[in-house]
Amino acid sequence: MSQQRRFRRLVPGLVTILVAASMFFVIRSSVAVAGGDDAAAAYKFKEMPIAMPPGYESRPMNTIRKVNPAYEKIRAWISSVGASIAINDVTGHGRADGMCIVDTRTDSVIVSWTPTAPEADRFTPFVLDGKPLPMDDTMAPTGCTPGDFNGDGRTDFLVTYWGRTPVLFMAKADAATPSHDSYVPRELVASESLDGRYHGPRWNTDAAYVGDLDGSGHPSIIIGNYFPDSDVLDPQGIRNVQMNDSLSSAKNAGGDHVLRFHDSATGNEPDARFVEEKDAIPFDASTGWTLAIAGADLTGSGVPDIYIANDFGHAHLLHNVSTPGRIRFEEATGERTATTPKSFVLGKGSFKGMGVDFGDVDGNGSFDMMVSNITVAWGLEESNFLWINQAKDQADMKKKLSAGIAPFTQEAADQGVAWTGWGWDAKMGDFLNNGKQNILQADGFVKGDIDRWPWLQEMAMTNDDLLSNPKIWPNVGPGDDLAGDETMAFYARTANGKFANISKQLGLDVPIPTRGIATADTTGSGALDFAIARQWGPPAFYANQAPALGHHLTLNLFRPATGSTAGQNLANTGSPAYGATVTVTTPDGKKQIAQLDGGGGHGGYRSFEVRFGLGDQSGPVTADLCWRDASGVMHTKTQQLTAGTHTLMLTDDIKEVAAR
């Protein structure tokens, strides 16, 4: 063979190498954002130990779960979710320094306090146990959402599971301090057992959202399930389980359930009862593999619109058209232009939605959205979504959503947050009080020693008709690794306006897969702290010790609690004003919007404070408040508020009250 012929045979391979190399450098240059070191200098966090129940560390710690026999070959994949964390006011003392943690190592739901809590807010950490409700080893907790579900001013907990429907842990009126005996477990979905065993639906829940969905003045709930109702964690279970029927448009999952508040009881036998609105979400938008749910009032109607992030396919933006006593949503999708890739059209994407959060990213007084996807270089390199609100105002947004149009553009690459890794929960927050949102993102999948990306990439090319059969999937068991060394991301604005991931500079780059993120001002000082749940690792708490913080406006918004128990035992000043939205305008004309967020995302839940960073603005700001009172009547009011923390009681008017 001549030298010339040999060279011709090598050309295709050389071209492939050159193309791949050019793609590598294009990708790397687009990921690297200049100015990260300079931006990081303004931040500082201190990791602090989290108090766990007595003897907890001596308990056996698991690293994988027992699963249905049909899932045995992919049991590490099946064991890859469940870690969750939340921060909120547990004692009722007016400070968000309590925690609820789901630790997958023991499949325990732990209630504790933040390391920054004063002595008065500290108690013996304990485990929430659903018994005497039917509980067994085929169930595992996957999330813990704090909330006030009966309006008595006390913090309850909504705990979700794989293997059963959720449980509400309701705080008793006579409980003086948080403890196992201070809460009564109640079924969220009515279920009866005559033999002590569980006979209800086998939900496999990975997301929960709490908000006043119908404008009734009471919180309702959306539950997002992943696997279809089946014995996922039962080693003796029926082998009728399945996987997704597509990698880009799967619709054979457990889907989404909307539960509307019906009535409640207070006292030492507290309860909250809900009814399912089976047609609240259009059917085609309700059967996905849901991993995250979030909401925000995009139109000023006083009820939240909802974003559902689904794995293996389309996400859904749902416009809320509910009325009191009737919850209904209509889907809105983005518009495609000649230069818009199909997957960058909201509601039409084929990516693996893993987390979502609403926040005012560009500081113009409207809600935007950050969505986590799988963005692993040389793996499944999709893109995170940063959906920027393009509506002129809330009236324009309402007009477009009512017409089925979602006016958002996808700008993750332009703003520096497109590629992180195997993303999960996302949370926004202003950690410098400078009026600019940071973006935090959990990251990483299965940690092991053997790289299994080649197998996964082969599976990604499999015919969709075969995917639902677990036998077709490649082995993912103990020791196998898929994005296992990835670390959480902390995005900050740089001098050029783009975001840079400064996690490494801040010492947050712990190579353990993470899942849920919680944020709160745990000290009442205006400094935003955060905590993160790790999959098969201990949770972590990070106290904000930034050398210089701007001024802040922090609002604790309440509605009057049921009865006359406000301020007694675990009862706070009132009940959280779910869905209250505040727009702040500073004297220089800059606007920001924020909300009292009852819960959302993937496994991480922020506290109820409504926060604004004001930078060097120390004087009064104009606050436009929109809320519904306890009867569901909507109110709006504009008033001047000084920098600092305010506790406001919202009825048909606004009254500042003393914090407890």
C-alpha cells in the first residue's frame, strides 16, 4: 500500500480527532468565565457541624438500597436519590434556625437546629417516625417540607416517600419544645388498614410543592412522582416495574397529583385533610418522570403558576386558572424562531430536568427560572436552562399565558450557567445583599471507582421501544461511577456581568454527590446561610461570613393563625402568608421581586422570609405587596419600608407587629 493511500485512510480519523479537539476547546472556553477569583473574594462561608440525634453516628450507615429483583442490576441507579434538606422556624420563636433532613444513609427523617441557633432554640434532635401509621422496610423517605397545613401558626412537616403516599406530621398545641412526641402523623391521602399493613398506593415521590393554588387562603399541595406506582424498593416485590419509555419524551411515569385543601383541625389532635383534583393538570402534562416542581405568581393574580421539571423529556409551565375550591392549570409553551434549537423552546425540550427555582435573575422586577439538567462534559452534555422573562409586565404575561404562550428565552450559555455537571436542586439567593442573585446548584450522580460512562452512552443510543425494560439497561451497581466526583456549584456575578462558578475558591468543592439545597437567614442578621443534602454522605451547613454585606430588607409575612394560640408554645406570631409577593423599588428606580415560597425544587426547601439585598441603599424603599387573606380575598398595598427586618400581619390591611 502506497504512502498516499495510507494517508487517505487516516484522514477520517484525523478529521474526527480535530473536530473533537476543537469542540473541547470551544466548550471549555465557554465554561470558563473570567473574573471568578475576583468575584470570590467578596464571599466567605464556614462549614459548621449539624447536631444529630443521640447515638446517631453509631448507627449502621448504608451506601445502597435493597430494590425490586427486576432492578438488581441497576440498584446503584435506583439508589441515587432521596437526600433532602429544609430550613425554617421550627420552635416558633421567629427565627429560621430549625432543620429537617432526610439522610439516605439511615433512611431517617431528622429534625434538628442549625449550628447558628441560640441556646433558646436548641432541643434534642430527633427522628420523625410515621408509626402507628403503616410503615415497612419497602418504604424510604425522600423529602421533608416544613409548613403550616392547618393554619394554627405551628410548623408541621410534609414527608414524602418511595413506596407509599406522603405523611403529614402535625404539631400539637400543648407541645412546648420540638420532640418526637410533639407531632401526630396523619395520612395525606386517605388510607385504611385493618391488619396494620399498608394497602394504599405505592407512590414513588421525588418532588413536592406547597402553595395557595386556588386562592382560598389555604395551602394546597402538588406531589411529583417518578416511577409508576410499584414496588420499587421491595426485594420480594412483583417484577412488574419499569423504566422510562423514552430518553427524550417519556410519559409512562407516576406523574403528578394535585391535592386541594379541604378542612383542618387544631389542638392536641391536629389534622389537615385534602382532596385530589384529578383533572387539575392536563393529562398529557401529568404523566412525566417528575424530579422537581416550583411555582411563582407570574401574572399578579394572587395564585402561583407552576413549572414541572421532568426527567427524560418535556417540562411543563402551567398557567394557573384556578378559582377558590377548584384548581385548574393550562399549559403554555415557548415560541420557536429560526435560530432557536428545539430543546431551547420552553415545554418542548428533550433534556433531563432535575431541579428548578424561580427568582429575579436580572433584577428587573419579574420572575425568571433556573432549571438543572445533565450537562456532563464528554457524557450527556445538554445544557442547564436559564429562562429569562420577556413579558413587558404582569398584564402582558397574563395575556400571553392565557393564549398558551410562555414568553421566556433560554440564556444559560450567554450568562455563564449552561454547564455544571449532573445537576439536581437549584436555589437562588442574594448572599452579599447587593441586589444580585447567586445561583446554587447540587451536582453529581453515582459515586464509585469504575467509570461507566461508555455503557451509559451506548444506552443513550438504544431504541426507545426497549428502554422501559430494566433488563436492557447497563449494569450500575456498587463500585460503578457516573459523575460521582462532581461538586456543588456556587455561581456569582463577575465584573463583566456573567456568572462564574466559584465553588472551588470558596472551599465548597467536596466531591460527594449532592441533592437538595436550603437557604435561610438563620441568625436574623440579614446574612443568608445555606445547607446542602448529600446522597450517601452527611449533610452540610455553611454559615455566611462575608466580610462586607449590603443593607437588606427582610419581611416575615403572616396571616392570623386559627384560634387564639399565637405566640404559645410552638406557635409563631401567625400563619405564613403563602404566595404573598413583594416588589421593591429603591430610590434609584431599581426593582426586585420576591415571594413567600412554601416549598419547591428537588429535595431542598428555603425558609419563609421574603428577602431583598439593597446594597448601599439604607433609606426607605417602596414595597408593593400582593397577598390573599385567610378568607382568600386578594389585596394589594404600597408602603414605604426601612432597611432591616419587619414582621407584618396581613389581613385586609398591613400592620407591623413585634416579632416573637
